[in-house]
Amino acid sequence: MPRPLWTGAISFGLVTIPIKVISATEDHSIHFRQMHLSDMGRVRTRKVCDLDGRTLSQDEIGKGYEIAKGETVPITDEELDRMPLPTAKAIEIVAFVGADSIDPVRIADSYYLAGDGQVAAKPYLLLRRALERSDRVAVAKFAWHGRERLGTLQVREEAIVLHVMHWPDEIRSPESLAPKEVELDDNEIEQAVQLTETMAADDISGFRDHYREALEELIEAKSEGKEAPEPAAGAESESGQVMDLMAALNASVEAAKENRGQEEDGDATVHTMRPRKKSTVKKTPAKRAPAKKSTAKRATAKKSTAKETRAKGSVTKKSHAKKAAAGETAAEKRSAS
């Protein structure tokens, strides 16, 4: 189990649940070091005072807040520890809200909350079962790194997860980023909707970080003294080209259908499509009635021909039977005489 980042308790009404906070994610990014190119010596970041030029140790470094240019107020760790912070060692549940009411933009990092000791087993299970049966998520306040935070508690498999949230005033307004209104054709919108339906997926667990895989191949090749591998054909996408929107949508739909067919390998997934708008253009139905009649006539002719054939065959059989009988009678008369 990873090292706990924080220990405390969940405060759920009068219920207290001792917990340990464990990161729910892992950083698989490849990190580089700054190196001196001439001799490959490592370049480190040193903490230097800009007044006397000395490199400082961690014991000589403190906190300060600049209230004006050249005027800084020092703040000590002891003063921060004495600040009134009720949620310093507790994740206090303050409300329960619908999961749909949480803006995804406000979600930051996620952490697993593990029960700390056997005493936490029953209240932990109680809260987890309550969250599972409810259609709401718990909203909680807590304090990390000297500041109060807001978060939600939800259930993932058999663990309670804390999603750290931004405060409302930390979210920038996108009002100035929206593009100007332009005219869109209904066919373009319908084609875009069809593209979303064609690209619909029930599971995204198969997506991989291709950039990291290529970077690992590059590092492996360099470490073995080999040449850097060539990028795969078609890896670079064409950009900066102005294309017809409708043509691009049509091409995207066809490409998505082809890609989906290769991925499913014969196992089709049915998605409910939105009803298309009825076209106002009337189409003249093709006159296929004469063809049907001629087909019926040909079928009738075949039936009559078959009947005639069967009838002729029956008559022929009867005539042969009569001739045979006449021959037998003549033979009997000759023998009698």
C-alpha cells in the first residue's frame, strides 16, 4: 500500500471514522533532469538570497506575504498553527447533494480514504452503504497544507473516494471565450450528431498513452546506442488546412465507421440513433407494378406448362397400358387355338 498522505477522521454527524488518505492516481509521466551539455553534469536549483547572494539552507527559509512593492509581512509556522481551523484533522461532512449538481470543472485531485484500524471498520462500512443506496454524494470540508478545502465523498468499488474541489471563486468565467454566433445548416448538425453516435463507446479503459510509449522506445534506443526510431507513418496530423465542414464531417463519419468495424471484429454494438428530420422533397415512386404483373404471368405460365406436362405424361402412360393389355389378349387367343 502506498504511504498515507494524511491521517485524520471522517466526521459524519456524531459518527467518527478514523481514516488514512492515499492517492487514488499514479504519475506515469517520464521526467527529465536538467544537465550541463558539455560534461552531462546535473544542474540543480539552489535557493539563493537576492540581497547577499548566499545559498540558504531550509532552516533559514520562512514564509512572507508581500503587501506592497518592497514591503513583506513575515508569517511563521507557529502563527499558522494557532489559526482557528476546525477541520484541521477531520473531513467534516456538511451536506448531501445530487451527483449531477457537481460541476466537473470544480473537481481537482482524487484520494482513497482507507479505514485506519479495526475500530473504523463498522462506521466506514456504514457510510459506504449509505452512499451506495443514496443517489446523492457527500460534500465535506477539510484542511490540508494550511488552508481549508472542499470536496465530495463517493464510492468506487469498495472504497470511499475523496474528490478535492475548487471553491466557486476559483473557477474562471468562460463568457469571454465563447465564439461569435454563426449560422449552421441542419444537415451539418445532423451529420455531427451522427458522428457522435458512430464514435459512441461504453468503455474507455483501452485507451493508452502513445506518446509515453514512444518516449520509452526513444530512451531505450538511446541507452543501447541505437538510432532513434522513426515515427510511425501517419502519426503526424495535417493542420492549418481549411476544409469544407460538411465534407470533413462525412469523411469523419466514414472513418469512424471503418475504425469501429475493425475494433468490434464482427461483434456489433447497437446504439440508438436520433430520428432524422423528414425531408420536404417529394420523391416520385418508381412504377414497378407492370414488372410484378409480368412476373405473375410468367409464374402462371410455368404452372400451366407443368400441368400440361403432367397431363401428357398421364395420357402417354394410359396408352402404353392399353397397348400392353391388347398384346396380352392376342397372345392368349393364339395359344388357345
